[in-house]
Amino acid sequence: MHNADETCGIAQAALVLGDWWNVLVLREVARGHVRFDALAAEIGLSRKVLTERLGRLVASGVLRRSLYQRRPVRYEYLLTDAGAALLPLLVAMQDWGDRWVLGDGSLTATAEADGAEHARVHALAGTRLPDGLELPGTQGADLSLVSPDAAATVLFTYPGTGIEWGPIPGAAGCTLENRLFRDAWPDFRRAGVDVRGLSTQLVHEQAEFARAEEIPYPLLSDAAHQLAAALRLPAFRGAGRLRHKRLILVVDAARTVRHTLFPVVDIPHAVTESLRLAKDCARTA
């Protein structure tokens, strides 16, 4: 590397992330595939090359090894603080690829039915949410994505409230969506279903909105992009921040995604449909 690059953060980051396989390893660890065999299966990488890449990432300080079995010795590979700080970069790479490589370059908060984002979200059905993933919530503590007391949980992501979106298709309507879930909250609770809203806004921004609108369910902050990276959720850049595109997941008590609604174009219909699907999920729990 040229001497001038020693003081360049981009060049130093490229030393860690400039390898194709390193990026894919980090993508899979963020998705919850933290054991060697799972990583090899997801990426399709030889054991020799995977061992080498994992060693480099551990040496770079973005992964750490955690012993989970002594005989024979087996390790999990977990993100360090430095590794977790790379999640927004992974989401930004995905946003760029979705828009400029897999898409036509249009800035949008929705998706085409035949596009990569649509396929990726609908492929989440049958996927189990990563264990231990908790996010800061408006009710004062980090919360699990799935309520421990509910037969099913409806997770809905939205771009953000209190923002003038201008010409970005699909971005407007976040306040309406929250109000509709609020008004239907008694019906969800009678069915044994919980509701959780998620955006990349900061907790204090969400809390201010929740107080003003009397939102009875938790709003969770994915400002660090943990959920977006874990599920490879579609995002877009709007109002100076990476934002979730609007979608709805119906998740059972075992943390498995049972249904996906995406793109969400007709918001009132989507709220009603999520209640119907969640009721069915709760009845079969």
C-alpha cells in the first residue's frame, strides 16, 4: 500500500473489507450464521479459504472467537464492537446494489414485484429470527423482536415519522400506518397477538411520536442497522439517513417468519391483512 494511504481511513477500511469473501463472511455473521459449518454452507466457500478469512477478520478485530464446545473444540464467530460498527456499511452496500446494479437507479421506498428486494423479503417466510437480537425501545429498555407472551407478533418496518418526504415514492404514510395499528390494537390483543413497529429513527424521536400519538405498542430503533443486516431488509436513503422500506412480517412464538407483506402500498389493507394472518398464526400455535 502506498505510504500516503496510511492516514486514509478509506484505504485502511479497504484492507479489511476489500476482499469479496470477507464481506460475505460478515454478511452471514450478521444474519446469525456464526458457526463454521453454517458459514461454509451459506457462502459455499472451501474450509481452507474460510479458515483463512475468519483468521484475518479476527486479527483485524472485527470478529472474536467464542468457545461453545470443548470436545472437540468448536468456536462461534461473533461481531466485536468494531464489527457491529460495519453493519451500516453493509446495509449501505445493499442499498447501492439494489438501486444501481439490480435496479434502474430510481430512488424509491417501495419495490417492483419482479425485483430482487421483493424476492429477498418473500424468501424470509420460514426463516427463524436470530436469537438474542434486541433493540432499544420506546418503553425504556432493549426488547426482543418477538413478544414472549404472545402467540404471534406482527413486526412492521417504516421509513420514519415527522418527515416531509417529497417525491420519494412509497415513503409517505408512516403516521397513518402507526395510527391504524394503534386503532386496531385491541383486536390484536384479543387474538393474543403483539405488535412492534421498527424504524431507523433514534429512540427519543420515536418516543416523542409515541407520546403524541398515544401508541400502545413498542416502537424499536434499528438505528445501528442490526435488524436490517440480519434479515437483509430493503432500505433507501432519505432525509440524510438509511431508512427501512415499509414491510410487515408475521412471526410465530418460535421466532419463525410465517408471512411477509411487501411492498406495502395499500396501508389500511395491509394492517387488516396482517391481523388476519396473525390470528391464523396464533390459532395454529
